[in-house]
Amino acid sequence: AQSVTQLDSHVSVSEGTPVLLRCNYSSSYSPSLFWYVQHPNKGLQLLLKYTSAATLVKGINGFEAEFKKSETSFHLTKPSAHMSDAAEYFCVVSDSDSSASKIIFGSGTRLSIRP
Amino acid sequence: DAMVIQNPRYQVTQFGKPVTLSCSQTLNHNVMYWYQQKSSQAPKLLFHYYDKDFNNEADTPDNFQSRRPNTSFCFLDIRSPGLGDAAMYLCATSRRPSGATTDTQYFGPGTRLTVL
């Protein structure tokens, strides 16, 4: 069965410093992996996705993530945090047992940005 | 722009009074999903439609029903809302997957339901 673990429930960084949000996955095959962002009282916006092409995936708003099969990780990074990055971030893995693109969510990481 | 639209954005209902939430999409996707998200939690899948085929999650209460009259629209009906049903309800869509590929889910902005 597939699963995803977000290692930090809350991350706080200063504006202009790097961001690292950690995600580990468990899958019996080569999965599809996603990062979504959710601002308060908003829906989920796709940041980026990995689907077995390049292992370094670039997303919107300067975010990127690297798929590391040996470490079963898909950490999200950004070189320089902006105040507008403050939000909840979800790491998501595809559910191979599903016929209709079902996905499995991590528990989320709340990113806070200090001025 | 192609998108997923949810109406209303905020809905207030009374305990036990039926309520319907609406979702529409201009993406022409085959699959539509309804999620429930409570405060500080990840979204929880309630059910999904794969074209006209309805797929209920095993732990979704009978109080929650859904209708999909055509490709573009999907409704979430809560027959007798309880205080515990207060949450954000998210609609999402995806294309029909080919083989083992999982296609991306695109989410609407959500409807915040308050139960008084």
C-alpha cells in the first residue's frame, strides 16, 4: 500500500532564507508524486508533480522538488522565502490500487514566514 | 481559463436542514471528486464519479450523497447536517487515467459549511 509522511507539521523561516519541506513516501512501484499548497480558506493549488521523467521537478513560484528513489523522498525546496509563501503544504502520492486517479495525502506542513 | 468552480463559497445551514453544495468544471474531465477537510487536517475523500459511475468510500456516512447530472456538474447533498459536518468541502477533477498513470487532480476553491 502507498503512504506518504511529512516529517514536520510546522516549519518557520525568515523571509529571504531557504525553505525545506520534507516528504517521504512508501510505494511498491514507481509512483506519481505531487506537492499542493493551500492558503487559508482556499482550495488546493498544484505546485509541481513528478511522473517518472526528470528527477528534479520545477514548479510554480520558485519551488522545486527532487525525487530520490534510494531515499524514498520528495522534499520541496525554495531558495528564498517570501511572505506570500506562508500556507499549508501537502505532499501527495498516487494510489496504484485505484482506477480513477485517487491520491493519498500527507498530514500537511504549515509554513510560517518571519519578517 | 479552464477551471473548477464551487458555489457557494460559504454556506450556513441549521442542524438537520438539508443542504446542497455545487461544483462545476470547464476542463471536460471524466472524474470528479468530493473531499471533506476539517481544520488543520488533510482532505478526506468522500466519493468520486468516474464518468457516470459512482464510487463511495467505505467510511463515508450515509448522510452524504452525490449527483452528477452531466460531465460538467456534480452536487454534494448532506441530508441531515450535524455539528460534526462543519468543514471545508473541496471538489476536484481529473482526466481518465491511462494504464497505471495517475493524472493530476485540479481543485476548486472550496465551500466552507457552517452548521448552527
